[in-house]
Amino acid sequence: MNLEELIIAFFRILASTIVFKFNFMGGLLVILIDFSDLIIMNSLDLGGVRNYQSLDKILDLFYMSYFLIISLKWNNTIKKISFTLFFMRIIGLIFFELSGTRLLLMIFPNIFEFWFLGITFLKFRKINISKSKIIWILLISTILKIIQEFTLHYWKIFDNYTLLEFLKKITNFY
């Protein structure tokens, strides 16, 4: 790893630990931090990022593992769902790393992160987690994540722009 990749990795891994103190709000922040590497790599000139998709997916494993550690303390049903969603994403990441085919990231979307946010939101608000709420969180998480994965890996909106260029383009659009 070059210096730029090390800085990005250090920042993302360290900043993601906030989720242990603040499960819901920290989880939201971690998702935003996930995009920070786009800003950092566009702001630094210390060797570049050689393979952004691979670096990003490897760094995602840290915050996803932190989410999993927290979810293993939950009741049996939501703990099992968390583990299953985490495992599905890991399978997708392995296939992606072996093949380099981004379509696999759409076939194995990271539903786990939105699931985690949904459950921690209910816990943060001290809302009883019923079977119907679990189904709704799974449904909403799946829909949102498929939309996000489609946008990032099929339309590839950030592939031709830096994040700052993209934000400038959409703000000038209005």
C-alpha cells in the first residue's frame, strides 16, 4: 500500500469505531465515512489509489465486522438475520475479488448495513421490535440497497467523476 491508501485505510478504520459507542448515530456516521475516501483520494496526491473498488470493499469489512459484533448481542432472530446478511455480503465480496465483476456486488448487495441501521434506529428510539417491523426493515433495506448498488455498480456514476466533480455537476444542474 502506498501512503495515500494507508491514510485512507487508517482514517476509515479508526473513524468507524464510533459505532461501538453510538450504535445508531455512529452507524449513520460510518456510512458517511465510507464515502470519505472519495474526498480524501481527490484531495491528496500521495501515490493514488490503484484499485478503488477492492480497497473500498476491504475497508468496508471493518465497519461491517463492527456492526456484526454489535448485532451478536441482539435477540436470537435479529442476530441470525444479521449474521445471514453479513455472510451473504462476504460471499459476494469473495466472488467479486476473484472475478473483478462488479455485477456480483449487485447480486450480493450489502443489505446488512441498512438492516443494522434499521434495527439500531428502533433500539435507539426504544421501539419494540416485532416480527412485522423486522419484515419491514428487511424489505426497506433490500430496496434501498439494490437502488444504491445499481447506481454505483451498473450506472457507475462515480466512475467518471470524483465526488467533488459529481457534487458540482448536480448543483450546477439546478
